[in-house]
Amino acid sequence: MGLLDSVKGLFSTDERTFQYVCDRCETEFESTKSDMSAVTCPDCRSTKIRAVSPA
């Protein structure tokens, strides 16, 4: 991500999403929550998830 994209992200009205993967069932999903302790897997409801590094 370039500097211009970073600045646009600060002023964007779009809600930011975060990529996660479930350690239990390996489902990859997005969430608007940045606090991983508040995120659960949409498939198995596990709280054992991890953030996916941006490409």
C-alpha cells in the first residue's frame, strides 16, 4: 500500500475490514472488528483466530 492509499484510508467513509483465519476450521473471513478478542469464526464460532497479513 502506498502513501496515497494510506492517506485516502484515513479520510475514507468506507468501513475498514480486517482479514482473519480460524485456527480451528481454517475458514478465512473478514470482520470490521480490529480487536481480535471480539471476533469469532462465522462457521464454527471459535475464538481461536489469527490475523492474516496483508498481501
